[in-house]
Amino acid sequence: MRENTALIVVDVQNGFTPGGNLAVAHADEIIPNINQLAQFFDTIILTQDWHPNNHISFAENHVNKQPFDTIELDYGTQVLWPKHCVQGTRDADFHTDLHLPQAQLIIRKGVHSTIDSYSAFMEADRKTSTGLAGYLKERQITTVFIVGIATDFCVAWTAIDACEFGFDTYVIADATRGIDLNGSLQHAWQDMLAKGVKRTYIKDLVQFSQ
């Protein structure tokens, strides 16, 4: 498990957990699972939504728009969100129950005001790289396991991009939580599986590692 394998922990932040500005129901319940999984990995990467105040994805930055409306941008359809995970705020901090001091890298995404970023690998314009693929390849990582929030957005986009960059990719289903906006969770799983992402569970990793 340890050699050539990495755990990518997506957006386990106050903003996406109960009490946050874009809270995902029961998302805090997966944090003990993630802490448990960390013992099986030597390479751990965290991602962190890190938006400027004027970010293009915030509904309040558009006239007569509400959260979950959509707009068309140069790179396609953009869902508008409540203002969340603004740089330097408590909402953007990692959840206090997340205990991963051994993590080696934090990828901050959504930092450009005019581009949203769900994936840990590529921003939504599909041109701007975060550098994560190069980092993993330099470390000779060939397999990634992905956990975190939200299954149907940042986790799914990260997993699909991981496959496209050539990594053997698993999403640990019981260490993720989804928003499920108009059926988005089911569609995300369909998309991930169609692209070659494998669905697994904590018990499978525990058995494999024994």
C-alpha cells in the first residue's frame, strides 16, 4: 500500500462541514474515517478551497443571481455558490477534527478570481495546472486513493483528472460525502466509473493492508 501510492484528501474544511457557508450534510462524520485511513499511506496530499473575496463562482458577485443558479463562462457552465472558503477566514480552515500532521503537501485551489477549480489537478478552464500531477510523478506515485468533500464535485473532478493523467485511481466511498444537487451524486459516480475510476471502501483497504 505504501510504495507508489498516495492519499488525496479533498477539501475537509469548515466551509463544507456543518456550520460552514457551503455545508454538506453529515460531512463531518467522515473525518474519523479519513484519520483512520491515513495510517496506511506514506504520501498524503491535502487540497484546500482558497477563494478570493471577488471570486467568479460566488452568486453575490453577480447581479440578480442566487446560489445554485448557473452562468456561462468562457470555459463552460458555472454553478454559482454561496460565498465560501474565502482566503484567510475560518470557513477556509481545515476542520479541527482532521488530524493529518504527516501530510506533505497542500494544494490550494480556486485562487484565481476568474476561474473556478474543483479538481486538485486542473482548474475549470482545463488549461491551468495546479502542479499536482508533476509532483506525484516525481515521487513515483502510480496509484491514488481519494477521499473528502464533495463526492459529486471536487472529489469526482479530482478522480477523473487523476485517471486522465495516468494514475490508477480509487475513490473510497465511505470516506466521502456529496452535495447531491439535482441528482448530481448519481451522475458523478456514473461519470467516474465510466472514466475508469474504481469505487472502494475502507474495509477493503484494511483487509488488503493486513
